[in-house]
Amino acid sequence: MPKIAAIPGDGIGKEVMPLGVQAVEVVAQRHGLDVDFEWFDFANVEYFQQHGQMLPDGWQSQLGGFDSIFFGAVGWPQVVPDHVSLWGSLLQFRRQFDQYVNLRPCKILPGITPPLRDRGPGDVDFLVVRENTEGEYSNAGGVLFEGTDRELAMQETVMTRIGVDRVMKYAFAQAQKRRKKVTSATKSNGISITMPYWDSRFEAVQSDYPGVETDRFHIDILAAHFVQHPEWFDVVVASNLFGDILSDLGPACTGTIGVAPSANINPTGEFPSLFEPVHGSAPDIAGKGVANPIGQIWSGAMMLDHLGAEAAGREIETAIDDVLRAADPQVLTPDIAGQGTTETLGQAIIDVLRKE
Ligand code: NAD
Ligand code: IPM
Ligand code: MN
């Protein structure tokens, strides 16, 4: 019986999580899979206010025995600075559980009008494979000459051969199961040490995958191509920061970031993997009940895939498509041109799952 830790976090994380959990429970039960969710109320800013830290001591052993972590979104910058809340929670999970791959699919769903008006489902369908434990998010650096007019802040980018190679190999393996193309996001014209290193490792790794087509773009023009030629892309492999940016840009081109899912994978299975929507806690809409729950629910499908219940995962994706295709404005959330709520959209998907 898979044991799953549910951690809602802050803001709309708390609103979309119950629907994600319910969708997974309903479909898992129909597939004879007995999933057992346990809820945790740490990794949120109220917990920080009470305890002075985001996570309890010993959180690694508390969570280490779970098969997966289902996560909402953390952050409420009005109360706790983002670098404190995020480095104290999500970024610790990714690192200490060695979730070195962050999988972020991006495709046009039925019924959602993308800003790229002449494109529809099938035209845009790519996967961002984001390096998730090093790179620009290194925490190595510091502030010198503090308080003087020579004050300076530096933060190093760290790329290890193990870290770069393993995520690139993961990307190539994904491409072999898809349309057999990998694009590398680089910036070796301006970032003169780590990015040429990234390019040289890409060349070395690609020689092991002769059946997979490759190309590479500097991140600036790659961002432009995401908007102008999204159909060029199948798997896009990127460093931690570039992958972060591309995985908000991609879903925005498909209509809304509210539908985008993500999987933080520890491929060895030594530690639990973590599944969460790409979006954050959205303070601007939190408490209004209008957050799109699809990013959370689709993340539940990725979690079921990871747990070996692929058929159940596909059922969730089909249910999402069916509800979007029906295009009932009373059901859809405002980010996709509806007048409905988190609850109406989430429950509509769960109702389809019950009937399927
Ligand atoms: P955000 O993703 O929270 O919101 C950006 C915009 O997208 C907002 O206008 C918001 O209303 C909209 N949006 C996001 N999710 C939506 C949904 N499901 N339905 C409809 N609209 C949605 O990004 P932000 O404003 O930069 O960050 C807010 C907080 O969340 C910060 O504390 C940030 O650090 C944190 N954050 C956390 C995560 C995470 O935990 N994985 C990810 C990103 C940001
Ligand atoms: C994401 C988020 C996080 C990141 C932040 C909140 C630290 O933007 O998961 O995309 O940059 O990795
Ligand atoms: Mn992000």
C-alpha cells in the first residue's frame, strides 16, 4: 500500500490540495490500489511563526519512509521572506531527498484557448527536464565588506559532472519514449565557465544516444522560440534556473500556469519523490476559492505513474481533458475564462473519475 505524505503549504496550496488528494484516492480505489495519505501541517509560514523554522527537527526520518510526497506550494512573502521559507522547506526536500530531476510537462489541453491562437491540442506537447539539486541554486557565496560602500554579494553556480550527466541522461531516456529529440538550454556566449561546461557534457552524453536528435539554443532565443515555434520541442533539458523560468513560460503559452504539473524525481528510489504544481501560493487570489486545481490534480497523475499505476494516471488525464472539452463556463476557473471555482472544476473532474 503506497504511503503518501500530503503537505499543502500556503495560500492556494491549501485550496487545491484536497482536490488533488481526492482525485488520486478515487482513481486509485477504482484500480485496486490502496493509497494511504497522511497530512502534515509543517512547511508553511504559520508553522514558521510558531516554531521559528519551517520544518520540525528530524523531518528527514519523518518523511523518509513515505513512497511519495504530494506537495502544494509554499511562500507568503508578506510574513516570511521567500528565501527563508523556500530554502527552509521545498529546496531542502529536493536536495536532501536527492530529487535531482524535475519533470515539467507542457501541452495544450482541450478547451483552453492559448495565447498562440492558431495552435491546439497536439501542436504543443513538450517536457522540460530541469536539473533540480545544484546549478545556480547553490547557496555557496556570501556578502563581503558588509555595511561599507564596497559591500558586495556573490553566489556561485555549481555544476558537477555527476549532477549534469545524470539529468541529461534522464532527459535522453525520456526522449527515447517520446519523439526522440532533446534540446539543451545554454548561455555559453555570456556565462563563460559553467555554461560551456554544460555544453561539453551535453556533447559527451548525446554520443551515447545516436537515435535521438539534438539541438541547443541560448536561453534568450530559446524563450522566444517557446512562443514562436513551440512545436519544435520534445524534451528540453535545462539547468536549475533556466528550467525554472522555462517551466513557467511554457505553460503560460498554453493558456495558464494553473494547469502545469511537476514531478521532483529521485530516480534511484532511495528517497521519496515529490509531486507539486508548478505554480506558487498565489497570494493575489488566495482565499477566494478560484485557483485552478488542475496543476495539483495532474501532479497526482504523475505521482500515480511513478508508483507504477500508469492506467490510473491516464484516467486522471482523460478526466481533465473531458471536463475541459465540455467547456462549461460555470465549471471552469477564471484563469481559463470561466466563472466557476476551485471546487466546481475539481469536483467535475472527480465526478468523471467516479463514473469512468
Ligand atoms: P504564483 O505562481 O504563486 O502566482 C503567479 C500568478 O499566477 C498570480 O497572478 C496567480 O494568481 C496566478 N496563479 C498561480 N497559480 C494559479 C492557479 N492555480 N490558478 C489560477 N491562477 C494561478 O507566483 P508568485 O506570485 O511569484 O509567488 C507567490 C508565492 O509563491 C511566493 O512566496 C513564491 O516564492 C511562492 N512560490 C512557491 C512555489 C512552490 O512552492 N513550488 C512555486 C512558485 C512560487
Ligand atoms: C518552482 C519554484 C521554486 C524554484 C521557488 C519557489 C524556490 O519557483 O518550483 O518552480 O525556483 O524552484
Ligand atoms: Mn518556478
